[in-house]
Amino acid sequence: MAPVNKAFRVAVAVPLALLPAACGSDAPTRTATPASVAPSGPVASDGPSAPSAVPVGDPVARAKATVKTLSDADLAGQVLMPYAYGDNADKVDAAAAAGNQRIGGVNTPGELVAKFHLGGLILVGFAPDDPTGATNPATNVDTPQQVRALTDGLQAAAARLPGGAPLLIGTDQEYGVVTRVRTGVTLLPSAMALGAAGKPALTEAAWHAAGTELAAMGVNVDFAPVADTLGPAGSSVIGSRSYGGDPAANAEQVGAAVRGLQAAGVSSALKHFPGHGHTTGDSHDDLPVVRQSAAKWEREDLPPFAAGIDAGAALVMSGHLDVQGLDKGVAATFSRKVMTDVLRGRLKFAGVAVTDAMNMAPAMKWPAGEAAVRALNAGNDLLLMPPDIAAARDGIVAALKDGSLARERLVEAVTRVLTLKFRKAGRAQPALSVLDSPDHHRAVGKVDAASVTVLRGGCSGPLVSGPVTVTASPDRETARLALVEELQRAGVDVRAAGGKVVHLVGYGDKRIDLSPEAAVTVSMDTPYLLGAATSPTLVATYSSSRLSLAALAAVLAGKAKAPGRSPVPVAGLPRSACA
């Protein structure tokens, strides 16, 4: 794997046209002008054409040839990547069948693929129309074995479609607070933990381990890494999903994550372009406004996305964001200025542009068909989670007929999608035995150990002496018990009560969740809350994964140093008391 490109510390000073070509098996070819990969020649407009011989070798040539065999409805299906209900491609319970009927008029995920000739499917951990999980029929993930069986079934359905391209199967496996598959896998810490470690080589190795495990489960697209740079006030929506607040450091981390993930055979999707770190708005509920000037956007948000593209990211996800310095008043997803002029023209990105979920509020201001056409006309190639699959498909087909969507634009999008898919054809899939392996634990454990940060307190020897009692709010019980076990393994005397208190806080906790009697307060998410803690010792792990807690236990027991530095400012505290 290639080393990190140190030139990205001054990336914004380098003309983008001079950046090196992308690398990696998924990497799209960077071009000197906005790329159009539309094939020449006629394209069928109604009904599937008779199958024709297509090249077996070059993915681009194969994609161009395949596009010529597809009907309008086939073309429309290839730019759709919805969710489905159920944990098996062909057998689901009544609740899941009802969900699939509601969004697609069929019973199973496999039938969705077959009916709509889909380009991809996203695996979700809850029903998107029931985020509480109360009915939970949409859950696609349980164990790695179940996920592998599901993806095998989905690929079998895709193999019967015109063109025979593999299905894009994606998920949001960012790690940290956004993690879909949580059991039976090696869990990376949050992006912010990797930023605190500040060692891109370790980031690359950790993400290579993660990518190998995703590939073994049949996931070939990961909607990660988050390339958003946090502003001084942070962002409650992005938080520890970001590597931090330093654009240059983030650029190195994003590039490393992309290289590691894609070397393992999983396509990386940078998000949320052009940057979600400078707003506290939540695009699930409304259109967040990013009030940066174009110059400030270029300094603070551009470098990580440019670095990810330079590293070969196969996809870039558009954000439902009003970035006023680029196209005031228009959500980036639907902005040609952002998705074509900036992403294609300036950054020379030639891969697949994918929308953020089309069932989020900013995209729901139009009917599903109209929203789909608007997103494609802006420059997106793949539409994630349309709220009504048939309406999205039919809207695209109707737009082709009335001229509101140029055939060349749709063909260009489908050709990019198929090129990515054919790049995956024939790649050997790792066995499930690679999951949660000792080698992967070692790779990820190194970055966990490098991320632990002491913001106040001692820098050598045990951080707490004598018997220890671990406390946390009730919904942190899993992490509390894990830390108890790891402390005991490190030789610490842990007692149910009466010891010096090590108190854990995590995602969503407030000042009220702090413990005034704690000798040590540990933040397992963003470290901002530590600015209000009164404990003599303050530690950040940025993560509650088992390997993060093992690294924390080693530091608390005096068996390891805490080399991390907070990648975001915390009021009244240094970035590190030790490093």
C-alpha cells in the first residue's frame, strides 16, 4: 500500500489539475476536463433488447457495451440503490414482506432487485421509516454469517439481470457511533480516535482489516470515511465521525482510510460533500446552512475530499447542505454548480457520485420521481434510498421521454455505475474466517493504543491507585462491564463499590451525566464534555469499542502511555497533558 501523500499538507496551494492520478483497483481515471463516459451509439428506449456480446476484459469497455443493451427502465434501475426489509434475500417474515410491499410492491429483497433491475442495495440496521426500531422489520444485519448469506442471495438475483453485472451492496460502517455490523467483527474506533492517534499508516492498516472483513460478508461499498472537517464549535450531527478540526491532518487520515479500504476490495464513499462539519443542522430533518465563503470552504473543507479523491475513492456522497459560498440556497445534492462544476470540473472526480438518502427532508420537498431527476441533472449517478422505488424509476423514464433528463446524462451515470461494478467482477471473496482475527485485532489495537489522550492528570505510572469502581449512566452498561474486565486483566483491583471512581461518559451524554466524585472521567465520544468535568484526571478514548477500552485499561493501570492528542479544541484544556 502506498504511503500517505505528504503533499496534501499544502494541497490547497497546488493547482488541482496537477494532482496525481488516482490509484487502486476501484479508482476512476482522473481527467483534465469534466469527464463524460457516455458511450456512443444507439440506446434502446422501450423494452429490453436482445442480449449482445459484451467485452469480458476492460470494465469501461464492458460498461459501455452493456449500456447499449439496456431499456429505459433498465437504465433507471441501475441508478437506484434503495433499502429493503428483511435479513434474507428470498425468505422474510410477514412484517418485512409488508415493508417491501409498501416501498416496492414485492415481498423480498431479492424480488426488489429482480423487479427494478437495481444497481445496488444498502443494508440498514433499522427501518428507515421507523428509526426507533419498534417494529424493526427492515433490519438487514445480525451476524456476519447472516449478512454473507443475504449478500450471496442478492448477488444471485443480480446475476440474472440484463448485463449480469454484480450488485453494489453498501452499508454505513463508519465505526464509532455509526456502525451497522457490531457483532463478530473487529470494531475500529471512531474516526476522531484515529485523528487523535495521528498516524496515517496505522489508519491505513486498520481500514484494510475492516475492508477485508466487509468483503468477506459480501459488502462491496462502504459509505465511509467521513471527510467533513469540524468547525471550532463542532457539529453535533458529525461529532466523532470526523477525524477532527485540522483540514491538513484530516486529509492525511481520509487518504489513508480510502487506501486501506479499497486495497481490501471494498469501494469507499467520501461523505458528506462538500462538507457537513461547519453546521449544527441535521439534514435528516431540514436543510442545514453552511455559511462559509468560497475561500473559507477551500481552506477548511476541500483538502480531505481532494485527498480522498487523490487516493482513489470510488464514490463521493453529496450532502443535503446549503453551502452558501458555493451555491446559496440550493442543497448540494441538487446543485449542478457543486456536483458538476466543482466535483467534476475542479476536483476531476470521474467516479460515482451518490446522493445522501433521498428519504431525508431536503430531498422530500418534491415527489420521488422529480427529486430523482433533479439529482441526476445536478450530476449524481446513484440515488440512495428513494422513498418510492417505482415512482423514482418511472419519473426517470418519463423525464427521458419528455426531454427533462437528457439521455446522455443518464447513460453517463449508468456507465459509471456499471464500470465500478465490473471492476468487482471475478474478485476473490475472503472467507468468513478472517473476521475478528488476531491479526486484525493487532492492527486495530495499535491505533486504539495510539489514540488514548490524557487532557488532565499524570503522564506516567497508574492514573488511579488502590481499588477502583467503574461507573457510567445506565445505557453505558456494556462499556462499563467491558472496562471492568479489561482492568482486571491488567491487574487492577476493581470493586462494585467503595473504590476510586472511574466514570464513563459517551455519545449523547450531557453535563448532568458527569460524576462529581469521580477520580477519573473518561469520554468515549467527542471530548468536549471534559471541559465541564471536575475530576483531577481526564481521559479521552473517543470510542467505546472493546479494543479502545483495553487500551484505556492499560493506561489507567500504568502499563502504557497515552500518546494521543485531541484533534478538536476542548474549553480550558490542552490538546494533551502528556504528548
